[in-house]
Amino acid sequence: MKKHLLGGLLASMAVPLSAQQLPNVVVIVADDLGYGDLSCYGATRVSTPNVDRLAASGIRFTNAHACASTSTPSRYSLLTGEYCFRRKDTNIAAGNAGMIVRPEQTTVADIFKQRGYATAAIGKWHLGLGDKTGTQDWNGTLDMTPQDIGFDHHYLMAATADRVPCVFIENGRVVNYDPTAPISVSYASNFAGEPTGAANPELLTKLKSSHGHNQSIVNGIGRIGYMKGGGKALWRDEDIADSIAAAAVRFIKSHKAHPFFMYLCTNDVHVPRMPHERFRGKSELGLRGEAILQFDETVGNVMKTLEENGLTENTLIILTSDNGPVLDDGYQDQAATLNGDHTPWGPFRGGKYSAFEAGTRVPFIVSWRGTVTAGETSNALISQIDLLAGSAALIETQVPLGAAMDSRNSLETWLGHNHDDREFVVEMAANRTLSLQSGRWKYIEPSNGVAKINSVNIETGYLSTPQLYDLSKDPGETNNLYSSQPAEADRLAIVLAELRSAGIAKDTTYGCELVTPKRENATRPAPYRK
């Protein structure tokens, strides 16, 4: 099964730090939460007091980037330290996709396991389960799970709430499995006699589809894909956030005496938005606003559990989102109608799916009481891809040779010890168009595609000619300077081409020259406290 002989060798050679010295690490990833969706980032029509409190205790970054403007590729890069464009199978995954991250790859969880951490993945997964697509045994034990890529424990949604199967998976098995209702899943055709949202719209009693999302019906809501069975194991959408939060709380409490790493991914604010009844009517933004309030409560529950168990001062918390926002993403939940002057995308252009800035400019908060300066704001250019290398530096271990080729040790910046920009960040849009930002400049490569996805009302940034924007003067990307700044555009185009074809462009941190896709320098161990 698993793998990393070199990783085990490094772990055996390392001098272990004590449990008191090793910090716990909690990475909270929201889903489709925009840069402007939090009150600490300027939102006025929705309040997020728990996230605001987290920001007040640490550093709020204003120039942080996901690696893609959609979920699966963004999460792939976050966990592996490898740009998603390097793999062709990192598009939005179906609910019956096989595991995209493979056992031979090094993940962030592997890095923590090298130091003896307990590791968990909780909530939305969307990176595939099982060895091969469409062959999963949903009625038994899955043959490949996050346990094969470094996570000791998992409590997961296979994909997203709008995709079947609509059950939670815990350590390879369906939670509350009902043997009287065996589960079948298909993304090719429906099962005989099973209703669908398209054929039976009268059964869509909770949310109706605006586009797509009209195949199998679960809990009165149409989904993507076809599913039969489930019975008592089927989730109730109103309880999804509570189930995820409860799993996170259980993991913290059961590992409070031992260093742990928890990758906690909420379904909020992804569609279908159906928050618990206690949030109903609590936001003027409707269901999407209520989902933001629910996300804030989940964050509060995690913070409260850490505090009650005396773990706050020894726990590093990172909060971010997988990509930018979208209003109407397939359901008639009135998100666009009720949005008014709320700006989920902040001052930026585009949103989820887009090559424009709002697709990947995301909230990013780092809190570690007593270590990170409280109440700080950083404008440093950073990327989620550096989580793996930064984690290795944090716990004073190494990245195995050949792994995480695109991840860099930006720990000093993340902890606020400096405000150094990353040399560049790379982002991938829904049609795999790449953008590169370096300093104030952003370059978007030419691509074929529609200028706007009308179903979601989002500008894509796709253009048949190159684009260059000066984000320091034009954060809304309205003035294409490609013709007037050809030297700058050509410089960034060359860097992007070299990244795509060769591997690692020259990096000022370590002075690496362009190489083939093979990491030839391990991350330098660095102290995690100053």
C-alpha cells in the first residue's frame, strides 16, 4: 500500500520535538466563500463575528491566492504542493471519481505524520475516493481512501452537496449504513424507477433547479448524478454543517494530549444552500447569507473547543476558501436577487470559474495566539501552494526529494515575521487557462472560450489575445496593458511557459534554476518560533 521509504528515513533521522513544542495545526477551508463575504474583509450586510475574532487574534492577508478558481484543482494543489495544471485529471471531479491524489504522492498530511502527528480530513473532500472511477463499493469498505495519502482519520462528503452519493464516509465506510437500502451510484444513466428533478419537478420540495442539478432527488433537492438507495444513511442538508462541526470537535477532544493536524473543509457556502432551521430568516441575503452565518458558527465551534481544552496557544489556525464566489450556481435560492449591494467578490472582477482576480483572490487568515502578532494586516503576495513546504518548516522536518515541486517555504511571511512577496503565483481557471501574478503585474494567457458564463453570470477572463493588468492601479482588471507594456507581458509569458514546460522557474528564495519536473532541493528546516 503506502509508500514513502524516504519519508520514513527522514522521520527516523530527525530529532523529535516534544509534544509540548509541536504546535497543533488546523486548516479551515470554506467552499465558494468570496473575498468580500466576511465582515473583517469589509462586508456590511452580513456579520461574521467568530471569523472576525480569529482575524483580530492574528494576521489577515489581502493578497492571498488559491491555485484554481474551482474546487478539485484548488484542493489538489493545496494538499500536494503541485500546480494542478501539471495533471490532466484535476478538473471538477464527479462524485464517483477515483482518488486523484495517489498513494505515491507526498501530501501535507504525510509531512505531519513524519513528526508523529495525528491527522484528519473532515468535511468536503472532492478529490475522489476508491482506486478507480465508477468501481467503488459504497456498500462495503472503499479500496482507497485518504488513509492512503497520510490521513489517519476521515469523515467526508465524497464530493459536494450537489453531487451524489449523498452520504458521509468515515474511514472508508458509509456512516449509518442501511443494509435494507444498498447504494448504487452512476454518472452515466439513471436507475430504473428512480425519480429525477427533470422528470419529477413536483418532488423538488426544498429547492428547485435553475440550471442543471436535476438528476437524482435527495431530501427534496435535485443533484448532479444518479443514486439509488442510501436509506437511513442519506444526509439531511440542514444538518450537514452540524455533522461536520461535530466530527471536528470529536477529533480535537480525542487528540488534545497529542499533536494533531486537521484539514477541515465546510460545505458552506456551496450549493445547495440549505442551512439549519435555526438560521432561517437571520440574514437579509437569504439562504446564501444564512450559509455564511453557519460557516461562521462552525469556526466558532472549533475555536471554542480549542479554548475549552487549553489548546489555543499551541494551535496554529489557517482559514481560507477554495476559490471565489458565485451567486446562482444551479438552484433557485434567490442569492442573486437578494444580494443587493453586497460584494462577495470584493473590489475584483470575475468569480468562481474565472481567470479574473475574484476567481482566486481569497480570504486568508493566520492565527496563533502568542506567536503571531494580533490584529495585523499583510499585503504580501502569497499562495496556498506553499502550505506543504511551510508545514515542513514549521515542524522542522523535510520535504522528500521529488515531492511538492511547486511549494516554497513562505512560513516567515505567513507568520508575519516579514511581508515578503512570493516571486509569483499561478492560477488556473475552469477551462484550464493559466494566469501569473508577479508583483503588481498579472498576465492572463490567451485562450478560447466564452467571455461570460451566462448561467452563473460570471465573466471568465477568456480572450484570444494575452492580457496584462497593473493590479496596483487597476484591481478590477479593466485596462489591458498588453499592447503598451510588451516587455513586461513577454517576461511573464516566458515565466509561465517555462513553468508549464520545464518545471520550476528561477526562485529567489533558494536560487533554483529551471529544471525538469523533479525537485532537487529539499525544504530547508527552519525554526517555527521566533
